[in-house]
Amino acid sequence: MRCLSCGSENEAGRKFCGECGNALARPCPTCGTLNSPPVKFCGECGTALEGADQAAATAVPPAAETPERSSAAERRLVSVLFADLVGFTTLSEARDPEDVRDLLTRYFETARTLIARYGGTVEKFIGDAVMAVWGAPVANEDDAERAVRTALDLVRSVTELGAEVGAPDLRARAGILTGEAAVTIGAQGQGMVAGDMVNTASRIQSAAEPGSVFVGESTKRATEAAVGYEDAGPHELKGKAEPVQLWRALRITAGAGGSLKTGGLEAPFVGRDREMRMVKELFHASSDEGKAHLVSVVGLAGIGKSRFAWEFYKYFDGLPQDTWYQRGRCLAYGDGVTYSALAEMVRMRARIAEGEDQASATAKLTVSLEEHIPDPEERRWVEPRLAHLLGLEEGGARSRDDLFAAWRLFFERLAETGPTVMIFEDMQWADAALLDFIEYLLEWSRGHPLFVLTLARPELLDRRPFRRMPCRSCWRDSCPVCPRSSGPRSSSGRRACPCTPWRPFACCSTGGCWRKRGACTGRPKPSRPWRSRTLCTR
Ligand SMILES: Nc1ncnc2c1ncn2[C@@H]1O[C@H](COP(=O)(O)OP(=O)(O)OP(=O)(O)O)[C@@H](O)[C@H]1O
Ligand SMILES: [Mg+2]
């Protein structure tokens, strides 16, 4: 039996194609005519096809939903994404069908996860192509941007997937168009949107080079605040009388809607794909499971720690879920620097400017607490302690335990309404008391989606082995994180790490795999209720 989607031959009696997973055409039990899914009645004789409902539900592989058509349709502004695999047919010819099916399944899963993560809806899968829609059934002002972010992530993920499964030439390409389409109200999945722009979006995808994302003029205009583009020139598209101007999406240049965009030109971010993927996954794990998580990035000056954090910000800010983002820098010298990074975070949350006068700062703090802590009694307790942190409280010594408890409560209340990211920069200058607070927060608030990212030069590890965990990949190559690795000793008694700029972050390990290897200290750490990772830049 031949699959109508990918053309592969399948054994008689199979319901789904072994090559692409699509439902196979079924012969009519009365007249034997082949009917392709999702029809419920034979097109030749009208006989009801056995198991029609079930087949229809699975006719579109794995993600798309059964269309629930309703007669009501309306015009809406939507963004339509088409993506497909390039070189997949050649690849499938040379491979075991089971491997091809596994690869396709992983591709479908990746596409579905990314589309859902950015709030889109899978319209349908057709062979190795996917069509997704933003703006229907629910419309958001940044629909076009979400579609482009999804496409960029999807194209990158497919390249990574290909490298992982030994198909380095595997690429995806994507096309996006924003415009008015007829949306069937109440429909989900296939048949949800229709109109000329849907066909044009599909043609744009066909025009895209392997590994690239092409968009039409309208999408470019709606997203250029946050996405960098390059002119891809006018293209003749089938069915279009005039050539259509297309744009190649290059990268994300800011947070959602252009937030925090830097003025100057930014060099492309290179060489940290693996680490970024890992941090993104850990962030999603933290937010999905509602658990605190620490990622500590350690690397030499100028190696790219702050840039890495910026790229991470641009990522999570573009997701539909609201994330509370706080960033603070530790200072090398000055008065009152003990908790300066933490104070900067609270000021950021309360929108208090650096050096703002006391009365206005106090008022803003009150407003912010009203927003984030619903219980008035808790508010009354937390407010003076946060004011103390910001230097707004007159006199009065307070115990550390008392202060830590109040500060922690503030971040917990935030995390109860959305994932909370805290980025501590320049941790090599962190006061011991701040390190204590971070550990205290992670320990006590472990049941909250707090994602703590610390950036430090290796000196920090000399001062305090902050959750030191030797890496899987480089402890044998000698690394400052791993005191027993081979190589010459530094003046501090550690083994030197042959640091080469632009080599990827080398280290990542969990307590679990560290213990399994029995590396380094030989003394297993007690298991941590919260999870941590160390990324060591080399
Ligand atoms: N992966 C990268 N791709 C492209 N440019 C990068 C990358 N990483 C860093 N850079 C660039 O290198 C410069 C220094 O990076 P960055 O400020 O992030 O270093 P750092 O590790 O935070 O240093 P410090 O320890 O002094 O804070 C920046 O201009 C940054 O944009
Ligand atoms: Mg930095």
C-alpha cells in the first residue's frame, strides 16, 4: 500500500505509514476503492469506513487535532508558519526505515514543543512539513514575533538533530507570512485558517534556502524591533503575478517587542549552542516542575558570560509566559556593597532608579509590594526589611535570619505568579553574605520556580567552591573546577585549565553523574533538594 503523503510502500494491512507516520489510505470494505484519510465514507459507494472516527483523529500525525468545523468564519490577522525538512528523501533512502521513523518522530515532537512553547497552534503536518498558526484561536499583539522566534528555534533544532543522529546535512527551512485570513471559529487544527495568504506562506517556505527562515514584508515590519533581517530579494512565487519581496530572519536582537535592545550593532552570538540549549531546558524544567534551580557559569574575563545571559534573556522574554526577570551586579569595591546585586534586583522590580530620592523610592517600593504580596500582614512585615536592603530604612539593626526570611518571601511571592529569573553578574566580587543568601534562597524556596543564573570569573572558586561540581567532559583535561585534574598546578594549588577563548563552555554535571564517576574529592556530597549545574568556560 502506498502512502499518499510520502509515497513509501507499506505492507498491506498497515494503518500508518512506516516511513512518515501518516495514516494510510484504506480500502472501502464494499467496493475496494482506496480512500485517503480523514474521509468517513467511501467516495465511490458511500459505505461508512470502518473506524473512520478513529482514523480521522490520527490522520494528521502526531500533533494536529481533528477539525471541528463550524459554519462561522471571520477575517482575522494571523501569522502562518510553514516549515519542512530539506534533504529528507535522500536521507531516508540510505537509512533503515525504523531510524527514519524515529528521526521523523523527534522532528515532529520538536516542532510541536516549540510551537506550543511560543503559543502557536499546529494546523497540520503534511509528510515532513508542518503548518502552524498564531492569531487564531487566540490573538496576541506579538503573534508575528512569536512565529519568527519559533521558526528560528526550529531551524536550529533540526540542524542539531541532524548532527546528533549522524545526518549532518539535514536542514529545515521555514516561511512566515502575516496577514488577514478566514478563520473558522471554533475549529482547531486542520481547516482552521484559509485564504490566499496561507498559500503564499507555503510558497515563501519553498523559496527559503535550507537552514533559513524567510518572511514576507508584513511579518518583517511587525517584528523588526526584535528580529534582525537581511534582504533576500524579490522572488517569483507560484500564483503571484508580481515578484514578492522576501526577508531572511537572522537572529533575535532584543527581548519581546524590542525590549532592552542595545543601540549598536551586535555581532552574531556564536559557539554556545549546546550550553544555551541546556540552560533553556533547565529553565523550562524549573518553571514546569515549580522547582528552584541554580546554574553557575564560570569563565575568564571577556569570555562571554554576560553575553550568554543576554542571549538567554532575549529567549525567555520572547516566550508567551510572563517571567519575572531580575538582574544585579556585584561590585568590586565601595560602601554597602554586600547585597548590592540583590538590592539592584529589588529596585528593578519596583522600578526604582539608581540614586532616586528616598521618598519616591519608598513610595515605589510600597506600590510594588501591593502588586506582588497580596496579604497585607505579610506586606507589613516584608516592607521594612526590603527598605533596609535598599538603604531606605532609618537606623535599626536587624538580624540576618530575619532579613533573609523577608527577602526570600518577596521572591517566593513573585515566583508564585510566574517563573522568576535572577541573574547575578560578576559573582567573583560577591560578598560571602550574598553567597549565603543565594544558598539560603535555593534551600528554603526549593518548591518555587526560581531560576538563578550566576556569572563569575574563576577566582570565585578559589574563594568558595560554590556548589563545585567537576565536569563530565573536561575533568580529565584539567580544569579549575576540578582540583585533581592533571596538568601543572597554579599558584593557588589548583591545576591550570588550558583556557582557549571561544571553545564552548566545557563543564556541566549533576551531582548524580559526578558521584557515579567517583571523580575528584572522593567524598560524595549529600543530595541537594534543589538542582544545580556548573558551566565552566574555557
Ligand atoms: N558567543 C559569543 N559570540 C559573539 N560574541 C561574543 C560571544 N561571547 C562574548 N562575545 C562578545 O565578547 C565581548 C565580551 O563578552 P562578555 O562581556 O560577555 O564577557 P564576560 O565573560 O561577561 O566578561 P567579564 O568577566 O569581564 O564580565 C562582548 O562584546 C560580547 O558581545
Ligand atoms: Mg560580564
